[in-house]
Amino acid sequence: MGKVLRILVVLILAIGVAALVLEIRIKGMREALVGRAHKFEDGIKRIARTIEAQPPADMPAISLPERDLSEVSARELENPETATFWSGYPFKLEQDNLPTLDYDTDSMAKQLRRYYRLELDPIKNKWKKVPDPRDERRFATYGPGTLQESLDALFERAKAQNAALNATRAELRKLREELVDVINQHNILKRNSRADKRLIEELKATIARLEQEKADLERKIVRLEEEKRDLEAEVAEKTAEIEKLKSDIKDLEATIVRQQKQIDDCRNVRPGGGRTESTSVPDNLENILTPGDKGKIVAFDEHLKFVVVEFSPAFMKELLGDDLSKGLPQIEMMVRRPGLKTAAGDFVTRIRLRQVVRDQGLVVADVLIDWQQVPMEKDDAVYF
């Protein structure tokens, strides 16, 4: 009997030692499990704070300007072709600061610690585990109020948020492609705009230059108009003067014809058989006349070879006397042109005085063609 007791005591002692060892090991494992459960609970709460509680609500489409797809040309378009980028754009994805899951409440904390599904026993008025309908030998770990329910809700919302994130990424990709197209077109337009701006600057400079040239031409036109008016007035004056000279020439030609007839009559034979003699120049006339320029040619006729000379009043008195009543001596005088350079110097020709027009102070003279060097010109000087 004593041996049995001793064996039992040793056995109980061994079992106690084994139980103590197991207790020590189980305590460490229990603390690890409890710490891990708390870590999981805190992690779930932190994750829940980043998960939206509800999906973004649908939003009505916003009217936004569409990109113009028509080519750039000088033709004005009332209704250009536009893109339809915004027609299928999900505006609801732009909603921000949506409320997140709230797992920091006491009820949610209890649910996170409730592994089994519990229900109230109406008889004992106590909570009891609910058997699993799928396996009666086990208790249900899912359903209302369980940790699994909260994890399933968190997973569903995380999955929905991930789907929204993927949709946002897809829309960002579309938006990036649209933005790249817009940037490329914008860069092309900027290059074209720089070329157009350079062309505009050149055209502005050309317009300014043309405006300046136009102003200069307008001023020149005004000046030319004034010169034209002056020239027209001068032409009218010269035309009148020419007409007057033509009239004078006609009168002189008529006088010459009349005087020539008189001269011819004087040279005819007188009754009784004698002939008339030409009026001779007085012997002392050359001593009376002073040398030098005495007048100028005011008109001439190269065909008829005569000139009209305007003498100075002093020389007219030397020729015709102080009262201009004497007859005109038919003397020869010379014509020169100041500045003329020929083999004969400035000498033009010789003339012989023929007829005087006393009321106009003019003398008609014949051109001695044998002496003529160059054609006559108006204002040639007559000298003795």
C-alpha cells in the first residue's frame, strides 16, 4: 500500500511539474495571441479609417468646353467639329473627403473581439454560441455581430474603393492621353503663332514703310500739283506771249513785205531814163555809233532769214536821232551768243538793219546767211 502511495505521489508530482511547464508555455502563447489580437484590432481600425464608408454618389454631367478638332484656317466656322471627351467622363470620381468607416466605437470594438456568433437564450437570459448550420459539431463564426461580419464589410468596401481607384486610374490615363494631344496641338499652334507673329511684325513694318511712302508721295503730289498749277499758269502766260509774238511777227512780216515793195519801187527806173540809188550810210555814222552790245534778238524766222531786234533806247537815239524821226540806216551789225564755243568763238552771224517799228521800239533785220555759224536763238546779243 505504501509503495502504491509513493508511486501515486511521484506520479502526481510529475504530472504537477508537467502541468506547471505547460502552464508556463501556454501563458507565453496566450500573451502572444492576446497581443496579436490587439495588433490586428488596431490595424483593422487604422485601415478602416482609410476606407470610404459609401461609394461616391452619382453626379449629373457638367457642361464643359470640348476641344475644337477642326483645322485652323482663315475660314470662319460657326459650328466647328468638337471632341466628346466629357460625355463619358465619370464626374463622381472627383468627389473628395468622403466619410470613412468608423471602427473606433465601443460596439465595433466588442464586435471585433467576438469570434463566435452569439444569441440571447430567452430561458436562461444569457448569451450563448450559435451552432453552425453547416456543421452542427461547430459553432458559427460568421453572421451579425461577429468579427467576420466586420471584416467582410471592410473587405467589400475596400474592394469597391479599389475598383473606384482602378476606374480613376483608367480615367487618368485617358485624361493624360487627351492632355498630351492638347499639349502637342498647343505646341504646334505656338510655333505657328510665333511664325504668324513674326509675319505680322514684318507686315506692320511694311505697312509703316508704305504709310511713310504714301505720306511722302502725297506730299510730293501736293507739291507737284502746286508746280503743275504754276506751270499751267506759266504755260498760259507763255502761250499768250507766243500768240502776241506771232501777231507781232505777222505784223512785221506784213511790214517787211510792204517795205520790200517800197524798196523795189524805189529801185525802178525813173521817168526820163535814170535809176534810183540805194540810201547810202553817212560816212561819219560809224564814228558816231559807239561800239558794244546794243540789243538782243526777240524773234526770228530761220526760213525767211530775218530777225526782230530790240535795241536799247540810247542806241535807238544814235540811229534815229533824239526824236527818233530820222530814217533807219541799213547798216550791218553782228550777233553773238554769250557762252557759245565754236571755231568762231561766240559769234553767230551778221545782220543788216531793214525796217524800224518806232511805236514798239523794234527793228527788223535781214540775216546774212553767208556769215551765219549756228542757228539763231532768242536773246542772242546784237553788238556793233
